[in-house]
Amino acid sequence: MPIVGILAGRALGELMGPRAEYGAIFFLLGAGALLLWPRGDEDREERRLGLLARSRGIAVLGLGLGISLDELTIGISAGLVGLPITITVAWIALQAFAAAQIGIRLGARIGDRFRERAQWLAGVTLVVVAVILLVLKLYPI
């Protein structure tokens, strides 16, 4: 999916021309804002996580599609900026492997109380990266 996203981002970047980098920045900003958006009912979220833990078959495919959309989002941003495919995919694979290993080892220890904070931290990180890129674009060093 990152490769599809990069190719789609490049095509979109061709259409946007010199404004493509701004498109990538605002795309990241939007993704971060979605992660920061309040989820609402905590009980509903707990039920959803319980179902996810017991999911099989088609439900697992849905989970994979959700993760793929995240990777597609990253790929579109990378494509809009014009990053090389091989380096981008290698970097995504490396960070995904590292994050999975850390998550497996820490997940059981930190439990549910940090789950919300992790999502919030991911949203803040995307927003901060978008703001830094925007500042660097507006005020080149």
C-alpha cells in the first residue's frame, strides 16, 4: 500500500505542481487531526477492542484494510513530496518492524491505560511534523 500511495501521490503531485509539498503537509496535518479527534463512548471502545481480540477470518481482513489505509496515507504524502520509492518503502518497513517489536514487548506491560495516550501521541507527532515542514517550506534555511 505505501507503493500504491507513493504512485498516487506522485500523480497527484504532477497535477498540483509546485503546490504539491503544501498538499503533503496538509495531508499529514489532517491525518494527525483525525487521530486527535475525540473517540466518544469509552465503553463502546472497550467492546470494540474485545471483538478485535477475538476476530477471525473476514474481520482480520478488515483490520488489515484499516492498516493498509494508514500505509496508503503515508505513501500519498511521500509521493506528493517526491521521495524515492525504494528508500521510502525500506524506511516504512524498518520502522514498522521496530514498532511491532517494541509494541509486542511493551503492550502486555503497559496495558489499556496508555492506549489512548499512544493514539494521542501519534496524532500530536503528525501535527508537529506537518507544522515543522510548513515552517521550513515558508522560511527555508
